[in-house]
Amino acid sequence: MSLKDFNARHVRLTVEGKVASILLDRPERKNPLTFESYAELVRLFREAVQDETVGAFVISGAGGNFCSGGDVHEIIGPLLDRDTKGLMQFTAMTGDLVKAMRACPQPILSAVDGIAAGAGAIIAMASDIRIATPRAKVAFLFNRVGLAGCDMGACAILPRIIGQGRASDLLYTGRSMSTQEGLDWGFFSRVVEPDALMETAAGLANQITEGPGFANAMTKRMLAMEWSMSVEQAIEAEAVAQALCMTTKDFRRAYEAFAAKRRPVFEGD
């Protein structure tokens, strides 16, 4: 199965080479999510598990903003009429998006410009790498709408990225994290001007896809699994993971290229 055949109706999906780009394309409302786009993103990342041609994702938003979260009129309003069971179905679906992002083997890069609020902040958080512009504003604003900060894995993932105290600050207040804070705290890996954002994200994504695909997927898997391991358990698990990588053809290609004093060309097998 190839994502080139994925019928995306609620987000814009393009695949160039080994990089799949997802554009949240509702710029007139700062690219909010709907029930349909949530479900489509979940399905897309789940199907990515079976795609051996795509090596990385880039997520971005149209019109100078990343994503303003759940659409107030198409999601928030209708939720007021749901019973507990219906609300649980919705919150399970939103959590499924983060689980699908973490479970897909390809590294995910978020290119964050402008507003990344609510679920938009979560999508950036759940990505493997985040690149921003100076005008990026990330807000986990759930408490501002009367909800807890523990949404879509925020209390588990955000402290691991920026630290418990800083995460508590953002989750209790709902305030925006500035670009400089995000860079200083390790939320963003780099900051570039808006006109260089997509070129930088695409360049990094292509650099990643030039590496050994199986090994990259293993790195992502171990980064997730080792959260719940002791150091001793992690070392043991990494020994198994690395031994598996040593059985790949890419490992042999790297050795042969080194011996021949040339750059290896990895094929992901």
C-alpha cells in the first residue's frame, strides 16, 4: 500500500520522493480541525505503517498559521449536546491521532508558523521534530475553555520535552509559549524566517529519508518505548534493536561504502 493512493478529502496530502507533506488547509479560520479531518489524519498515519516508500512526514498549515485546534462551530458546539458516551467517543478519537502519530514508523516534522493552539499545539508536540518561525505561538489552552490540561497525552509528552515545571506553567495557565521560549526549552529544534520554513522542513525531511529507513523507524520506536523503562532495561532493549539493525542490507551497504571511501546509498532494507 502506498500513501500516494490515499484519498485525502479533509487535508491536503502530497508525496514527493520519500517525503509525504500534510497541509491543514482552512486558512480563513486558521486551519481548525473537524470531526472528519481528525478521523482522516488517524487513518492516514495508521496506513503509513504499511507504506515502505515514505520515509518522513512534514505537517504544516496554510495562510501563515499552523492550526487553531478543534473548530469552535463544527466540534465544540456539537459536543455540548453529546452524552457521556458520545463525549468519550470523541476524546478517544482525538487521542487516537496522537497514538497513530507515535506508532507510525516514519519521523514526523511539524513546520509551525503563527498560531498552534489546542489540538494544533498537540499535533506539534506529538511530532518528532518541530521547526518554527519567529511569529509562532503555541498554546495548550484547554483550561481556558473549562477543560483540564491532560488532553491527548499532553501531561505525558510535554513534560518530557520541556520539563515538568515549564509544562505545568503552560497547562495551568493556557498562555502562549513564545518562539524564543520554545527554542530555549527544546520544544523547537530550530527557528527560521517564514519564507524559509517549508524549504528548511523539506530539506531536513529529505535528509532523514536519505538515511537507513529501518534503523530510523527503530530509533523512533525506542524513543517511545524507553520512556517507561529503567536505564538497565533500555540498554538491554537497545542491544536487541541494534542487533536487528545489523541484519539489514543497509548496514552492509554502509560498511562497503566506508571501505570504498564513498558515501553509502541506503535503501531501507
